[in-house]
Amino acid sequence: MLKKIFNKLGEYINSDAFLILRAPVKQKIAVDESDRVEQLTDIEEIKRIYQQSDRSHPGYMQNFEARIQHGLTFFVYYRENEIAATTWMLYDIPRFIDELVLHVYPEEKSLWIRDIYVTEKFRGKNCFAKLIYLVSHHFYRDSVNYLYSDVQKSNFSSVRAHEKYGFMVVDSMNYTHIFQWLIIRSIRSVKTRVNAFAPTKSVLLRGNQLKSYIKENIA
């Protein structure tokens, strides 16, 4: 009975932490002749790539237009003419984290990795690192000093992939969402520069003003 109660509560209470990670850009990674990266701007084409990558769930297929409008760029990494990995990138613009209702500002000349994904067939083949290398060196012409990323602490596989590349945690921000109408966050001791909605408040109610702010900034 207690297990059922806790499982039910888990459907309405979501508690985790966002890890902010940083790494220097690797100057050289071995890539094969068949390795290539494409930049896509067409929303329908991006949706098609998501579907081909087994990510057709509605939760993955939203906010694409908002992401492009807010300056994010979508990249696809092909290996042996198959989709091996995808990612969104932000160059020198803040990353909005809606779970915490705040923008995080990286250092200048930083490339922020957003929603990186390696397809099942190509996991364990260094595709994570190759995608980052090809994008940073071929599309940004070596104008990147640091790489940034954010990962939920509970996403152990993603945390390991980042650490394997050389990312290190530079900040951590805890949050709890309760019944989709209450946000509790811990941001007073953050080290990175942020611009938060109601910056002095640790508890936020999802009123109309907050909902409008998230809708305007979500990407």
C-alpha cells in the first residue's frame, strides 16, 4: 500500500537538480572520412530527423520553432550515411532552463550543448565527442573557447558521457515541482551568472505571469 502511495505521489512531485558543466574545446579528434555534420533550419526536416532517431514522442517534438527564434541551431551527425547523433547548440547566448525559470549566462565565445542525443546503434563509438568536435571546428571556425552543457543529475548515462569527454561540474541547482503549480528552487548559492524570474524567491506559484514568462522564453 505504501509503495502504491509513493508511486502515485511520484507522478505529481518531481525533484531533481540541474548540473551545469564546462569543458575546454578539444583541438583534435580522429574522425572517419564518412563522418559529416549538417546544420538544419527547416522545422519539418528537424521533426523528420527526430522521428528517424526514435524520438517521435510529443515531448521531444515541441518548441522547435521557439528554439530557432531564440537563436538555437540544430545539427545532425552522420556516420556511414546513418544518423548517429543530433544536438541543438547555443553560441554566445544564454540558456533558459524552464524548470528553474532562469537564464544561465556562459563566458564569451562559449558553445552551449542542448539536448544532445546519440542513437542506440552508435552508442559507445565516441559519437558524442565527434559531433561536438565537428560542429565547433567546422561551423564556428575555432572561435569557441569553452563548451557548456546542462544535465539533470538523475540522467546518469548523460553525466557519464559528458565526464568522458572532459566536462566538469561548475554549478548545481536543485528544484522540486509539485502538482504542476508549485516550483521550489535553490539558486541563491549559484556560481554562474543567472537572470531569474523573481530572483529573490525560492518558491514560485504557476500563476499567469509566470506561465507567460516561461512561454515567452522557453527554448
